[in-house]
Amino acid sequence: MKVSIDYLKKMLGDSGLSERRAQMVRMIYEDNIDIRTLNNLKRHLLDSKKVEGNLLSIEEYENVKDKIFKGQKHKIEPLLLEEIKFNDNQIDLGKLVEIIDICNHFPLKVKKIKNKSNDIYVVLSSNTRENYDVKASSKGQIQDDNLMNNLEIIWGTINQRFKKLAHAFRFFDMDDNKTIEFIEFFSGLDKLRIKMSDADAL
């Protein structure tokens, strides 16, 4: 699947994105690298104790990358390394983070799955957090107006972005461990440009 650079610039509001950087991001997308894997790579690199300022040794970068990608190689890797190099021994982690963040604006690519459920509303409206519960009427309708409004916004955005519930689940499951943690859910909402207050989040 090919996505135009014009699409990318439109998603980013044409905010000073260079042609070279746009080409790089498009090549990553067309190389079928899962964005969740890229986000996982970003987290591990940022958490590395070997980061000095914004710089990380190429050796450490390669070690972390090989661990996250489980030995899989992609044709974009040499070009990506060249793009993020600071010198012969180090990478500029800020450049890599910027590239990965831009990649999040592309449509999510997922493998075909057996689960064809599209009833995401049931999932979003049936969960509880700690001791907080939502009161329901005798017909099962949620009575918390603020929560209902938030759910409708989330549902509407997810319904437009994803064809199937499993696609949405994979988008939120950033570390690909088959569960969606609280921080992953709200990080996913942020990537979908859904803003929620701290009061709504807890």
C-alpha cells in the first residue's frame, strides 16, 4: 500500500516537514514495519541508561533494535541509520523519535484476523476502573452524561479510523502483549487527537 507525501503533510498541517524526512517516513511505512514495534523501539531506546543527552551509541541502538525486531531485517534500515547518525559512533535519538512520531500519522497496517466483531461500544461501555462503576438504567443505558459524551467521541473516532474491533485493539496494544494498559489507552487517544482531562481519565 502506498501513501502520498501530500497525505502526510496534510496530517501534519504542513509544519515544516522536509521532503527528505517525508520520503523516509513513507519508505518505513511501505516497508511494512508495524508502528507498534517502532513505538516499542522508541520506548526502549529512551529508557536506555546509556543515553547521553540526546545521543546513543550505534552499538547500543543496534542491540536494542535487534532485540525488538527479533532479528528481522528491513531494507530501510541502512537509510534510516544514515538519517539519524550524529557521527560515526552515535545516533541522534531526537531524530529517530521525530521520525517514529511522524509514522504514527499513517493509517495502521494490520494482518488479517479471524475476529470480525465490530461491537466496540460494548467493550468501551462495560469496563470499570478500581471502585468506580457506571450506573445503568433498567434498559442498560449509561446514566453518566459526561462519560457518555466521552464514549461517543471515542467511538466515533475509532469507528472512522478502524474497520474492525481487532484493528483498534492492536492500535492501542502498543507493546503487543495482548492487553491494553491504562497508559497505552490514553496514549492511543492522544495519537487519535482525542484530548481528555485528568478528571475524565481517572
